Amino acid sequence: MVLYDSATLGGSCSGSSSSSSSSKPPPLQQRQQKQQDIDGFLAGAGYRVRSSELRKVAQRLERLETAMVNSPADLSQLASDTIHYNPSDLASWVDSLLSELTQPPTCPSEFIMDPVSNQTVVSDAWTTAEPHMPQVHQNISYEQQSLNNQLTVVPAMEEDSGIRLVHMLMTCAECVQRGDFSLATSCLEDMQGLLTRVNTVCGIGKVAGHFIDALSRRIFQGIGGGSVNGGSAYENELLYHHFYEACPYLKFAHFTANQAILEAFDGHDCVHVVDFNLMHGLQWPALIQALALRPGGPPLLRLTGIGPPSPDGRDSLREIGLRLAELARSVNVRFAFRGVAASRLEDVKPWMLQVNPKESVAVNSIMQLHRLLGSDPNRNSPIETVLSWIRSLNPKIMTVVEQEANHNQPGFLDRFTEALHYYSTMFDSLEACTVQPNKALAEIYIQREIANVVSCEGSARVERHEPLSKWRTRLSGAGFRPLHLGSNAYKQASMLLTLFSAEGYSVEENDGCLTLGWHSRPLIAASAWQAVSDGTADFPA
Amino acid sequence: MARSNEVNLNECKMVVPLNTWVLISNFKLAYNLLRRPDGTFNRHLAEFLDRKVPANANPVDGVFSFDVLIDRGTSLLSRIYRPTTAEEPQLNIAELEKPVMAAVVPVIIFFHGGSFAHSSANSAIYDTLCRRLVSLCKAVVVSVNYRRAPENRYPCAYDDGWTALKWVNSRPWLQSQKDSKVHIYLAGDSSGGNIAHHVALRAIESGIDVLGNILLNPMFGGQERTESEKRLDGKYFVTLRDRDWYWRAYLPEGEDRDHLACNPFGPNGRSLEGIKFPKSLVVVAGLDLIQDWQLAYVEGLKKAGQEVKLLYMEQATIGFYLLPNNNHFHTVMDEISKFVHSFNS
């Protein structure tokens, strides 16, 4: 985006015109000014402003003037407050005065939704070098910018409300963290009011709505959150399925894991896959078919699917197993299925899996391990327990896919901030999908995650996402070593992405692991592991 | 905010470079905090906010400066700016008052602006401006730190200017070699321009020769509301309200804007006919709301048979000369240079 103001004429190069002499600072300072892009002319007047920030500072000055005009009674207070701020640092001076004048309290830190979209509203009335070329633009209300990237043009009013909404969300979360529920409640009311003036069909309005709901739930219903993940297994599976269809995250998880499992099973005739969350078994048809086409013929494939028990007497696990068996038979793959019903992963005992020592085992965890991270002082850490018995199975490979986010921090505000950023990005990526009802139900799926992260605590909070770096540490510490996913997996993933998905998704390789994200923000990470052998293979009691 | 304010901002932004706009807007807002409705002035905050720079006896880009105490009684300081010469690129501290070596060296006594209330000789913007004047005009500049309103009303600023003039005139080291006289010019912007005029007036019967007056956007006014004041009120950083405030702060209490300090060619003014008044260079910014008063001043000089050159900069706003990022700046600097080196002096 080109800024056509004549600060570029000479201002940012420290008064370089040879005929004019300025009180130029010594050469070292000049170089520093240049490096930091400080406007040289303003520096000569005693103000440090980056040339790149001039426009923003100008806009803020305008707003400050408006604010001062609108609250003349506050000026004397403002005057005595200005001594706290450094007048030379004009950008922050103006911001500080603005925040003094525009109560309610602003958020603790600048929240950048999307570094690019912050620039959508720019007033065009700055002069060019030739002042006799006036350009008439409306300063306020709707601006059209011709941009050469895929920004959406947001009306000025809306963007302001959107940013205000984010600030208010942060303020509310901060109140919640401090335990100031009465202030949090009034924040909620303000936000709900603001929501009515914001487009809630897409963008910030939509995701903000979900966060407002989650905060509301937390404040009024407490953190037990029983009803958050309520919804029968059937509902969950349905939402999961639509999430699978609407965006590529689960597809990516499945084919990346399958590729790794396929390679790990190379040369083995008896293979056993343990799936920590069977759902509709969407991952397995592709693996079954790939094994069928294996040079040398398919192995004997056993699949153990873990899932929650069905309340209505149906054995849904078995039903999925039967369907998969049908498929396997049709492609001549010897196949056996076993279902293990357990409401929590930590309730599964390794003997339930009936692993045969002669088998090659693959353990497949798609977004399950993080559920084990809640710590209950009355029990041993479930994650350690589970990782330990996985290790004791001596699997050929363990495929792990997790949300690439830090939603398990102890501080509520930190978690909230992370989640706001993460799910905003995810919602943005969902905009690329237009197919209904996939999209709407996928959103509900995501909304449930948000509600769990924000409004639950203790054992009720199961969405304890941690980033890849933490999983690396944790898994290495539990006796696993990483398996490189390999360039094949990367190429496959990239190719499949172009087939299935819209522009904007990106696959990245991260030290042997693969991540899928929206633009440059990874949202899901896939990795593969193997137990470090210590000579013994032992089933824990 | 009314729609008209949108238009104001737009017009203003169209003619001013971005960094100038930021600078002057910042002043405008800061000054709003300093002027109290009851006519008092938040001097402590003003001094805190004002960006100041020290004198520097080490030449920077061929100019060095040092401060002198001209009058102990009124604590009148001035900052002297001198050019280094090719022969002696660096003077040491004992040589600050070394005599000027050239045949003719213009000495410009400069009165900074600030509507009689703001700024100082050591304000960064004025230190920078004076240094530019030295380089471009090959002159010595004496920037006078005159007493300001509302603590010090008329005629304090003029008294200080007069004291400085006498002091400059009596410095042997400022005398041009050609005639052993100090070649003095009076200059100033905004209130400084007003001061230059009145100091020149006072010099008339004294025998001190002032070779020329340079008035940059000089601050004049009157009771009447002129067309330019009505048309440009609030449009280019300046409002009539703040102009009125500053006059009320400077003029003696109870006086109105037709006082001769404010309106030298008004009902209370003094006729300059037949008086040996210095030639004047008057710069008027076409977007300055008080331009009608400035143009009336020029007319007044002309009618009195005085030599005056008007530079009317159509698209210029107040403060255009503070940053050298526009054509007006360079035009005006050239004219000033010619003015102080013209062969008639």
C-alpha cells in the first residue's frame, strides 16, 4: 500500500537537502534515525516519530481533538495527567491522552486481530508533493480502497466497533480473572449491545458472539460446565462429521497419519491399529484401500476403535466396525474389528486392546491426548499413565495430531486471549467454505470447543490444547522419539489441499512434523513417534 | 461533530505535508490544554511540553550557538548563532565572541513566535529555524528570549526587544569590517513579527540603524472581524477564539484589539509618514486567518511611503517555515537571504 505523503520527500532521511541546513544530529544518531525510520524533520523539532507511523499518529491526533472538543470539562484533568507521558514520543503521547479521555478502561494490551486488516481504513486526504492536486475524499464513513491483496473492505464504523468489541472482550476476561464479576457482567451487557451494531454473519462479530456466550456461561453458570459438552455421542459425531467436510483440518490429520502408518507398516504382515477416537471411522477407508494396493499384498489388519458408550443400547462402535469390514472384504483385505467403549481415554486399560506380541502396532490419536492433561490431585496424572501403557505396547508408530494452540495456560486471561486469536483465525478459514449445512454445523462444533476452553475448569475442561513444542517435550520425556514425517507426506498433504480446499490454507513442515494453518498461522499439527526401546515390554497392572 | 469539521480537516490535510500536519496539530492540541478559560496560562505544563535544545558551541553543519545574558534585571537571555568560516571551522570557547571577519555580516535579531505566550529561544523548532537562517543567509542570528504573556503583558516583549537591539548594536565583535557598524535586521514570526515592528518603531528616534524588518506571518489584529477571519476560522489549525485569548493575555487589561500594539494602523495607531522606517519584507500565508490584518499592515506601510515587499504564499498555512519540506519554505528563505544581502543596505 503506497502512502503518498511528502514525508518521503525528505523527512525520513534526516533533512538530506544539501542547500538547507538543519541542526542535524551527529552521524551516528543520523544512522540510527535512518535505521529506525524516524522522520528527520520532526526529529529536528524534538519529536521522535517513525515515518511509517505518521499516518496513524495523524489519525489519532484527529481523534484526540474530537475527544477534547467533546469533553471540555475533562481538559484540566487531562492537563495534569499529561506530565506522566513523554511528549517527544508523539505516538504514545497521543495514545495515552486518548485513552485518558475515552473511558471505559481500555484493554491491557493491544490486540491485533489480523495484522493486515488493521490497515483497511485510511483517510486519503494527505497531500502529495504538489499541493495543487487536491483530492476530495470523505474522511469518515465508507472508504473504498483499491488494494492489491485480498483484504476485505470494512466500513470504518464497523471496524471501529469490531475493535471495540475485542477490547471489551479482553476487559471482561480480565475482570473474570480478577474475580470482579459485577464489572464483568456490565461488560457483557455492553458487548451484547455492541453486537447489535456489528455484522454477526461473518468476521469478528461472529466469533465475538461465541466468546461472549462462553463468558456469559462462565459468569452465570459457573465453571462446572456440565451442559457444554452435553449433547449425545450422536450429536457429537454429527458435528464432527460436518467439521470434517467443511474444512480440511481433519482430512489433513487423517491422510498425514495414514501415510505415516502405511510407511511404518511396510514389510509387516500382521498389523494392528488402535484408534483413540473412532467416531465414524472416516480415517480408515483410505488406509484399508492403500493397504489393499500395497505391493506384495495387504497385511492382516486389525482395528481397535475406542469411543464413548452409546446410551441407547446401540453398539455404534460395532456398527462402524461392520461397515469397515464390508469395505475391507470388498478389497480383499483380511480385517478384524474390536470396539472398546470408554467414556474417558484414561479409563482404557491396555489389556482391553488385546495386542498380540507378534503384531506391529500403530496408535492413532487425533485430538485426544490433550484431554488427558487435566490434573486431578486425587489421581495420577492421566497423561503419564496413558503414555506409559502406550509405550509398553511398543508400537511401531504413534501418530499424534493436536490443535496448535496454547489453551492450557493456568491464567484465564492468557488462555482467553490465545483462544480468541486461534478461533478467530479458524473462523476466518471457515469463510472459505460455502457448503451448507456443513459450515453451520462445523461452526457449532468449534463453538463447543470455545465454550469448553472459556467457561469450564477442572475436570470439565477437556479442551486443553498445547502447542507442538510442548508435546515434543512431553513425549520425549515419556520415552518416545520423533519419526520424521518425510517429504512424501508433505507433498501429499500439499497436493490434497489444493484438491480439497480454498486458497489461504498452508501446509508447513516443522522439524519433521507437519502443520496446517490459515495463511501463516498454523492451526493443527501432525507428528509421529516411536517408543524408545529399553529392552522390556511390560503391561502395567 | 458537525459536517463542517470534516471538511475543515480535509482541506487542511490537503495542503500540508503529513509531518507538518502532525507537528502543528500536536501544538494546537497541546496549546488547548494550556490556555485556561479564565485567561490564566499553565506555564509549568507549557515548559514541560515544549521540546527544548541546548546551545551548542560545537559547530553542527557549519553553525554553532551560545547563550548570553543580555539583561540581568529581567533575566533576558538570547541565543547567538554564528556560522563557522572556511578558515576557522572550529572555534574554541574563548573565541565565541571573536569578531566577525567578513566585510558585511548581517546580524538578524530574531523574535520567535508563539502568540506572545508560547515557546522560547531554546525551543527546538526555533533553534532549528535560526540555524537554517544562519546557513541560508550567511548571517549571525540573535534569538531573543523575551518575556511572555500573560505573566508579562505589553510592553514587556517590546522592552526586551529594545534591550536586545541596544545590546547587539553595541557589540564590537558584531560590527561588519566594511564600516565598523553592526548591520542589524529585525525578524520574527507570528508574535515575533509584531515585536519586530514595534522595536523598529522604538528605534526610529534613537539613532540605531535598523536596515530591514522581516515579518513572517506577523501577528496583528483588530476589533473588527475581517472577511478572512470569518472565512478561515478553525480551518487551518487556528481559531478566532484562540487569537482573542492571546490578545487578551498580552494587551493591558481592559484594552481591546484596536490597541496600537495589536492594530498599528488602526484608530490608535501612529502614522509613519515621513518617518525613516526600515524597509520591510512581509510574508503572508494565504491560509492564515489573520491575513486581512497582515495585508492591511502592508497597505499601511505603503500609504506612509515606506518600502515594503509583500510575499503572499497562497497555499501556505501557519508554520510552513518550520519544516523545510515545502516550496514555500525555500522561496521565503531565498527572499530573506536576498533581503539581507541587497546592495542598498
